[in-house]
Amino acid sequence: MPHKKIGLALGAGGSKGLAHIGIIEALEQNGINIDYIAGSSIGAMVGGFYAARKNIAEVKQLALINNWPQILSIFFDPSWKNGLIGGNKLSQFLEKYLGDVNFDELKIPLKVVSTNLTDAQAFVIDSGNVAQAIRTSVSLPILFKPVSYENKLLADGGMSLPVPVEVVRKMGADIVIAVNLYEDYSGIKHDERFSLGTITNRTVDVLSHYLARENVKSADIIINPLVGKIGLFDNFMTKNATQHVIDIGVKAGMEAIPKIKSMIDKEENIINPFVKPFQNLWRNFKKIFSN
């Protein structure tokens, strides 16, 4: 009997998205095979690396490389036009670790979600160069320069579709697992001293919290890792900080495993009443000829 197809919708959220690695690690350890992936922003990046390798240990190892000069160089690529950071070094980083791979060469089918600034619509990329597609999806406006792509101006996918549930559903997924990085919200106390950066982070979190909540309504399984206290860019810089967010993802993934397995069994049992008689006949047939 063909197995039920599992789709993974990986949400946006900056360095919160390191939790995606832990969640996929938990799925792998429990034999949950991913058939389709759709990702926005950091979800597109993690999803792209995993789709290319189908080995989360390799993706995790890459995330834990504490290469300060390389990481910092991505954010010191000044642009005086259309964004603070040009994005060329980000593109180089993606190309270095993904290579010149196209979507049809990936080990797991992938769709990357960006936002088209010309019409405010989500724009899905599933052909051509994977690194280029991810570059469009992680281009947070003001910070990163938007990307001109097929007569469109593309920016961060999290602005339009922070958790692309319906995108992965349309790929053919029978069961959609959504990872929402914005459900866990860590607010500011009324008497708390805060910086401009804190206000910026929380503003993005509030807007994304409600948009992501709408996105995941049609998902079969929703995983909400407890990453509310993680800032957009807090945890890329040190190995310990990165591992901490990955561990949060592992915990959230492990907690979801019973429900995922139950749903897989439920889906298969719908077909079982029609298949079971033939399975029993085949077993008896094998017993007769093995004696």
C-alpha cells in the first residue's frame, strides 16, 4: 500500500528558524519521511539545504560552524540603494554551500516562497537555481536589497506567507506539518527598559504572529517551538546559541511525534478495510508455499 505523503511547511522567523533543524532531526529519528517541503525566508533556507542533502546531520553541522568572518561578512555588504545590505555576499554564501543546484536536482521536491513587492502577492519559485530562489525569500526589506527576478521585485517570503501550508498541500501532501515560529510571543513589560532593536523585533513578531496563525489553520499538524525570546538575528553568531535554538526544535518535534504517527495510522486505516483481505490472502499464500 502506498504510504501517505508528508509535506513540511517551514515558517519564517530569522534565527528562530534554527529550530527547523531540530524539528527535522526529530522527524528523521522517528522514521517520519518528508516527501515535500515549502519554505518562507529562513524556512526556505533550511528547507533548501535539507532538500539538497536529505541529511539533517549535515545541515546541522553547517549551522554550527562558528565562522565569524564569513557570517559577519554577509551583514557587512553595504548598499546605498534599496537596502542597507546589498546581498551579494549572502548569495555567495548560499552558492558555496548549495552549489549550482537546480530544483529538479533536489532529493526532496521544494517550493520557495517570496513576496512580490510590485503587487504584494506571495510568489512561489520551484524551478531554476535554488540558491537564487532562497536569496529572494530571505531578503527582509530595508535590511536586504530586494531581488529583481522575472520582471518582479522579490523580497522576504514571510511578509506575505510566513507559513506556506497551502503551497505544500498543492504539491501533493496528504498530511501537512506546519512549523510556526511566531505563535510563541514574548512581550515587553510595561516598565521594562528596551532598545530600538527590541521594539523592531517585537513589532515584526506581533504582525507575523497573527498572519502566521491564519496560515496554519488548514494544517494537519502544527508545531509551535518556544522561540518567542529569540530575536531575528540573535543566534547565528555563536555555536552555543545556535545549538540552544536547535535543541528547542528537537523538543518541539519530539512532542509532536505521537500525533504525527497517529495521523499517519488514521489515514492508512481509511484504506485498510479494502486492502486487508488481500494482504491476509497473500500471507496465507506465502505460508502454504513456504512449508
